[in-house]
Amino acid sequence: MSTQPDTSATASSSEVLALLPLPSLDGLSEQQVRGKACVWCCITLPTGLAVDLGPRTTKRAGSEVRWFPRSCRQDTARQAMAALFDHAPGCAVCSGQPEGCATGAGLRRLTRGGWQ
């Protein structure tokens, strides 16, 4: 994950969600890969309550694979908090200004459930 600040006025939810590190596809069940279960805790995701983490591309068996991970709201908030803790100490804007940079603000928004 990059610790560089986003200097734009705001970071979109999709940009911030893309910062959340995902587990390797190798360790995920078919349900997790297909977005029917949370990529982190494996619970089945009811329609309308899942957080769409955006399309991702990775290498698997020597080929590029596109997948569409989803998560539960609790894990999205936890992962956003971890990403914020990784980001903020190395970001001059977040370290120097209470409101932080657009990336920091987006991660804080995700910790509070602002992914929609």
C-alpha cells in the first residue's frame, strides 16, 4: 500500500477502497473469490449489506485474473483503520494538519461506514 498522500481535494470511495490490502486468492474459498462471502472473515454476505471492494486484477496460475471481492461492513472498517495507521505516520499532510490529506480523510470515512 502506498503511503503517499492524495493531494486532490477528495478521494473517491473506490480510490480509497482500492488501498485496502486483500488476502491472496490462493487462500480464499470459491465463495470469497466470487464475492458471496467476505474476503476476510468468510461470512456469507446478504444482498445489500456487502461492501463492494471494486474490481481487482492479480496473477493466478500464470494468467492475469480479474475478480470482484466484497466484504462485510465490520471488516471493511477494520481494514480501513489498519490502512489509516499505515498511511498517516508517513504522510506529511496527515502528520501536520488535523484534517489530513484526501486519502487519510477517505480512510477515516471508511472506518465510520462511509463506503457508499
